[in-house]
Amino acid sequence: MLKVHRYIIDKLSSSEKLHFTLIDPDKGVDRVDAIASKMVEAGTDAFLIGGSLAVTPEEASTVARVLKKHGLPVIVFPGNINCLTPEADAVLYMLLLNTIDPYYLVGAQLAGAPIIRKYGLEPLPTGYLVVYQETAVAHIGRIIPVPENKPEIVAAYGMAAEMLGLKYLYIEGGSGAPKPVPPSFPKAVKKATKELVVIVGGGIRSPGKARELVEAGADIIVTGTIVEESVEKAYSIIKAIKSL
């Protein structure tokens, strides 16, 4: 039964825009619990857990258990199969669309599929598009960056994702990216696709930027680094999204 997917679609169907809080399991449990409480209070809709480096299954499980106490969906955002945990509710089952490494197109998915089935995680079929080069995820994923002045390329990726049967397209600036992805990217994807849910994350550090991306077509905004730096700023971003 597609519980988390249904939860997301039902919220979007009511013309609500969503916010997901990204938590790196490498952080201390007490801090994670405090951040989660603040984000729930602000109105976040789900938690993502994941990181590009140094995440163990034990850390992922511990953090997932802490987050589940807050009553929102907990979704694995896997940098690799080491992030998978039976304590979560679902997993972004991702294809890294602009990688030159076949491992991230099918190898990781092949290795992860039996584990996901064994754990009973709900897979959320997701195309993952990393825009900028100067981030850890770009280096590890060996991506081909997307030119900022070429939204038609992102639109084509979105069409390909939809034709492959994927339900989500995650357009990623990258953790700690100096700036968010251009608003023209989600706008182009929404214009070119029919039912694809567009997620945008990376480099979103102000309410104005979050609002701009939502107004351009993003269905879900993800913030991670800013949550670690300033809960107050993350709070204001959520409020800006929810006020639309």
C-alpha cells in the first residue's frame, strides 16, 4: 500500500506546497531531536535522512527512530545503500540521471532493491538531477553539470523521467551549494510534464528564494544545511512556503 506517496499526493492535491527537512545522520541524536521538534512546529511535512559521506546503517536507524517519534513520514534519501534502514517509512528510489557512472544508474538500485524489499520500505521512484559541480554529491556521483541558461535540458530530463514511469524529479543544487537552482528549471519541467512531482533542494537559504522556486513550479522544497546552521532561518523558509 502506497502510504507515503498517497500522503504527498493528497497534500499537493489540496493546492498545498510541501517542505521536507533533510537530516544528516552524522549529527548528534539530541540535536536531531531538538531540530525535528522545531521543524514540526514550523510546519514541515516530512523528514529526509541521508548524506553523501560517513553514514552508517546504525546511525541511519538511530536517527530514523528519533524522527518517527514526531509523527511525520521518514524517508531515506540515499547517498548509497549504507543509508538504508528498516526504521524509515519510505525511500527515494533514485536514478542519478546526469551521471557518467553506471553504478548510480542501475548498480546501486540493483544492490538496494532486495534490501528495500526485505525492510518493507515504500519505494518512491525518483529521477535525481544534480545541477552544480562544486558539491560533494557531484563529485561522488560523477555528474555532468547542467548549464544554468539551458532549462530546456532540465525539461527533457523531466520528460524522460516521466516516460520511464518515475513519479518524482528531484532537482538538486547540492548540499552546501552556493546558490539554489534557477527558478527556470522547475518552471520548464512543470510545463513539459503532466503529473511529475518536482522536488527542489540545495542552496536555499532565504524565504524569498524558497518562495520564488515554489512560484516557479516546485512542489516540494528541501532544506538541510540551513537547518543545521540556523533553525530560525529554516523556520522562516517553511512559513514562506506555507503562506502561498
